[in-house]
Amino acid sequence: MTVTLESLTTCFQGLIPSLFFTCSSDGIPNAAYLSHVEYVDREHVALSFQFFNKSRRNIGENPNALVFVPDPDTGQGWSLRLKYMRSETEGPVFDRMALRIEAIASYCGLKGIFKLRAADIYRVASVEALPESPASDRTLITPSKLDPIFTVKALQDLSARIQRADSLEALVDSILEGLEESFGFKNSYILIPTDQEGVLVTMATRGYAAGSVGAEVRYGEGIGGMVAEARKPIRISGLLRGMLYALAMHRAGREPHLTRLARQIPVPGLSNPESQLGVPLLVRGDLVGVLCLESEVPYRFHEEDKASIELLGGYLAIAIQNMQWQERAADAGVETVPAQKDAENVADTSPGGTNGHELGGEHKLVYYGADECILVDGEYLIRGLPAKILWRLLSIRQATGREEFTNRELRLDKSLNLPEWKDNLESRLLLLRRRLEQKCPAVRLTPRCRGRFAIEVGCPVTLNVQP
Amino acid sequence: MIDPELAAFLEQGIGIHIGTRNDQLHPNGARAVAAKVEGAGSHLVVYVAEIAAARLRADLESNGQAAVVFGRPEDERSCQVKGVFVDSRSATENEHPLLQKQWDGFLGQLEMIGIPRVSATNWITWPAVAIRLKVTTVFEQTPGPQAGAQIA
């Protein structure tokens, strides 16, 4: 049976270490482990060139090499006879490999330390099964390969959920819910750009402990930040092994242990993620957000998953952007709450709270102007534009007793300084609402109708401004 | 050449591969099952499944050059022992428990990085050939800029 290289793409995920055998011109063999082998096309693979090590020197003298790659699905080992062709320092193969290295390093807090010098391209002369490593006839590492995930039915289900969503909140929740129920991706989150350049924030999560909404990620940090920076999807299998490899490189092998990893894994995220997939949500080049999926299964996301999710990402990006525009367009028809309404609201306000929504004792909210940040009873609540919006709402409420507001008046409020175009106000309000639910449930933003909402305060609050 | 600390690392049950080359300088290789340091560190015995050792035999008998790489998946610590072929023989039944113990240790290491034992269910480890090498050099191989530094 002739084995084609493209049939072995599952072997090129770096899940199980690959072996690289070379030989110097004076006949001394060399054997070394490889971080991973990259599939290029049906006749070529690429190996990462990061250091001038013995393997690399040997290749300079003698282009013949041998690589062992194991199939993570079956356990079958494969032997590839290679011949070095050239080194690439730019282009899609180089970019893909460099991004993978950076994503893993970033996840370990080691971004920028490891540089890919080149993607070394090898022609594959032959592919043979290793007789000592035959395929397992029992349960495979991941049975998912046998069960296509992206079926038309699953896509239809997700599409139907999205179609039913009547607000941005319902939309992002339905996306993550659909990814779990239709596709089986249990851990996911959506990041959106903040008003601060190069910073993303978690807007919706599924499968994680509560409290991760509002977590900020800078461009280049972790898989979400890397995806935003590169505007390309990233898939990492065997993340733990990749992290161990990166840490080993960083520490030069002085006995690092697994427990050290825990301190370097940021939130939101699984404590021991093995597979990650990040997809930019792009509409005509604009970054609407980043969708991140995680799994504790080492080889959860296959190549076809990445391609399918990328396609899906385009659809989701349009859906999110359309909803943002739709909500914004609806604002135009919503009138600012009149003064008389304010008076009614003042009359409704009880000392302890509004609308029967009473929760706990007094809360102290402090706004730090320099950081544009709000703390509730000494704990971080939110910062940036959502913080400014909340402070504005609470200040007006305290001064006038007014509780109902419109998105439109926020847009017109010069003190908030929202950009005229692409202000993402609905996303900011959604983020603010969720942070309040998590950190200060006594204060709620309750939608009244499209473009109009109320701020409900269920207990006495004191407002304090600090520089 | 191989001090006791390094010998303990090599014999603890980790990933082992042996590389050779033919007369045209084309490399060959095989996964090994276990290793044992002998002669106060001067020699290394590498146990390779018979079915895999067959493709190394001609190289070893022809030019004798060999490289053995050890890797511990838990932390990616790795080193490479280079040596010259001395002799080979079938592994004995008395040695079988040693091979099983080290192989089990290796599978345990794989489990630590998320690879279940079941994936190696059919990997062949026995009968095995004991390939004895005279150690010439030892190199640090842990990923990073120090990889390739001679340590013995």
C-alpha cells in the first residue's frame, strides 16, 4: 500500500515527540527530538530551525535525514526519509510555524524569547510504517476523527440558534451554547476589542468558573491575543508538551516540574488545556472579536476543524457586527428619557433599593480617574469605557434620581467621548452588565426595550472619586 | 564517561532512540525499549525490539557508529550518548523484567503529557536485541541554546 504524505497530516501536530536523525560528513550519526514537523504539501515537510545545533550543522554538510512521526490517532509510527531543500525566512509556512512557537511561548509567559530563524523545507523521498510501532487496535487518543463534527445538521442547528437571537447578549450566548451542543466544544469564550488600542476583553464565556468575563488580554498574550495580533487562526495540539518544551528551552533543563506551569496559566482558561483553537472574527478586515476554544483532550481540534471554524468565524463575525449595527440603528428611534420620567423614577426610588430588588448592605464604589477604573468595596469591578459609563449613570441617578437611560444619549454624552464610528457601545454595556452580575449584583443594568435600559440599585451605594 | 547521576537518568524508563548510518551516510534509526550502563560508565547497552534492530544491524557491523538519544517527556530533559558498536546478542529472559520496568516507566511518562497507554498497546518490545556500545561522548540535548554541549 502506498502511503501518501497528506494522509499523515494528523501526525504533524506535535502531540507525541518526533525524532530527527542526521549524519555529519565524517560519518557520525546524530539523533534528536523535534518540537514538531509541519506538513507543507504532498511532497514536502518543514522543520523549525531555532538554534544552530548539531542536527542543523549536519544538514549543512549532508542533506539526507530521517524523521519518525507517530500518528496520535492510531499509535502507528512512520518513518520519513528526507532531503533538505532550502530554508525559508518568510512566507506562509514560516509564518505558521513562527506563530505556533510564539503562541506557546506566550502562554508560558515567555513571549518574544524564542525566535524561529527559518522553516527548513525537506522533500520527502519515502514514507514507511515502523514495524515496531504498529497501530493500536483499541481505543484511540481521540475518537472524534471518526465522527465528523462539522456536519450540515450541526451547522444548521447553530445557524438556527443565531437566527433566533434578538440581542447582542442572546447572540454571543447562543454562539457559545451552540458550539457546545451542536459541536461538542464545551469550553469557549469570545474576546472583543476594548476602547484601548491592543487590548481585548472577555465578553462571553462557557464552561469556565464564573468571574472570567471582563478579563483583559493584550495583543500577543496567549492564544486570543496572538490570534488578534496575527489575525490568523491558531490551532495548538499537545499544548502541555509544547509548554514543557518552551520551559525547558527557557530554563536550559534544570529540572522544571509540572507544578510550575500552574502559576503561569492565565485566566480565563482551563487549568490544564491540551488543545486550543483561536479564530479571528473578521469582517472586511475589521477585528470584531476572537473566538477561543479549549479542551483537555490532547488532540481535540483537527485540521478540518480549524478550516471549518475559520469559515464559521466569518459567519459569526458578520452576525455579531450586524447585531451591533441593528441595535445602534434602533437607537436612532429611541428618544432620550424626558425630565418628567426622571421625576417619576425619583418617586419610585426607595431608600434601600428599586423595583423590589434589594440585596445586602451598603456598597462603596470608588472611581479612580487616572486608571478609569471602578472598585466595589475594594475589589476590582471594571475599567475603561464601561467604567466611565457606569460612573456616569450612577452619578446622574444620585443627582436626579433618574434610573432610565437610552443608548442614544450615551452616544451623545460628550463626557464619555465615544467615537462617532464603531463605538461598540452595546458590547460595552453587555460587558458592564455581566461584570455587575458577577461582582456587584445589587446594581443591575436591565434592558427595557431596544436602545433603552434602567440602572437598578438594590441597596444604598456611596460614590467616591479618587484621582 | 557516564557518571552515576546520568546513569540513573538514562535507566529510569524514558524515551530512547538509537541512530546509525549506512555507507552512503544515510541515517537509520529505531526506537529502543531500555538501556543499561555498564563498565562504570564506559559502555551502554541499548535494548531494541528484534523487529526494529534488523534494519540497524548492517550499519553497526559495517561502520559501528551509533548515537542514542534519551528524552524525558515530563520536562523535556534530554541527552545524547555517542558510541561505537562492540557487539550484539539476544536479550535474555533474565533481562526481560528490566525491559518491562523501563518500558512501563516510559509509558507512564507519556501519560504525564496526555498520551494514554492504550496508544502504545501494539508497540513491540520483545523479543529484543542487546546492542552494546563503547561510549565516546555525551552531549546535553535539552531543548535550548545549550543543546549540543558536550558533557562527557
